[in-house]
Amino acid sequence: MERRALGETGKRAQTLILAALTFAALSAVASPSIAHPSLARTSLNQNVSAQTTNTDSVARVRRMVLVSIPDRKLAVIEGENVLATFPVAVGAAWTPSPTGEFQIVSRVANPWYYHRGSVVPSGKDNPVGTRWLGLSRPRYGIHGTNAPRSIGHAASHGCIRLRNRDVERLFTMLQVGDSVEIRGERDEQVAQVFGSAADDSTVAAAEVPAESIGQ
């Protein structure tokens, strides 16, 4: 009797174990693993953060603006590549453009012009045109103009002028922190970027009086 009772108990235990295993197997097939909502949210946030970090890490390198006063030209350079060049107006002889290394510290679309108590709203009559790129040298910048015929001449009060259509394109290519180098003399890099030396007589003839309303 004792042996029979033990046998029935063993069979009952085996049946319960088999049923438990079967239920577990069916549950695994019928219900895929689902993370807890808070854990899923954390995982999503981590993925977004990782994507943002990756995007930042591959952000474009800083660009450089090279301005040659003798050539009356400006180039946008990234690494060893010249992305674009534009004709410019530079400072007149008595209001020369500053030379040296600077940075872009501000970007303004459709700027207003303030000078000695006068205010000119954005528009076709604005002396700084449709875009302003402020330099780390206070009161100097790269901008558009309401006097497009001055481009190619030494005609400004020290700023670097472009035609409005050119400065609008330039504006999209640059960001705060990009560097600006204004060269007063030609050197190897200037020659490589802008080509052969400008003729001195042409440069002298290009010097025209700074317009009273221009910059």
C-alpha cells in the first residue's frame, strides 16, 4: 500500500510539472516580451540622445572667410576646399577695413540700420542691405548694400560689402563661430585662392570716395 501511494504521488507531481512547463512554453509563444512603459521611454530617450550626439559629432567643420583687400574678393573655405568666391567692396583709403583674424559673432536677416540718431528700417534703402554678419571687431561686419555699383571698389567705411543676392547666399553658408581673415596684402594663400596678382593701377583706379550713406 505504501509503495502504491508513493507511485500515485510521483505521477501526480510529474503531471503538475508537465502542465507548468507546457503553460510556460505556450505563454512564451503567445506573448512576446514587452518592456515596462517607463523602461521603454528611457530606452527611447537614450536612443534620441545617442542620435543627437552622433549628429553633433559629425557637424561640419568650422569654415573660414578669406577677404583679400587688394583683390576686392571674398572666399568661403572649408578645409582645403574653396566653396564659393564673391566680389566685394572694402574700406576706402581714409576708412580702411581692419586686417587680421576675426570671428563671426552675430547673424541678422533684414537688419535695421542705426547711425548718429538716424534709423533706417530693413528694405531696399538700407545701407547694410538684407543681411548682416557681425565680426568680433566691434562695429564691423560683412553685409549687403544699397549701392551695388560700389562693389569691386575701395568705397566702404571699413566693412566688407557684397551685393544683396551674394550676401544672402553667403549668409546660408556661415554660422556664428566661423573665422574671418582679412588680408591687406597678397600672399601665397591669397594667390592660390584668387589667382594672379591684381594690377596696382587697377586697384588705385578702383578707389572711390566712401558713400555717405554706405558702410
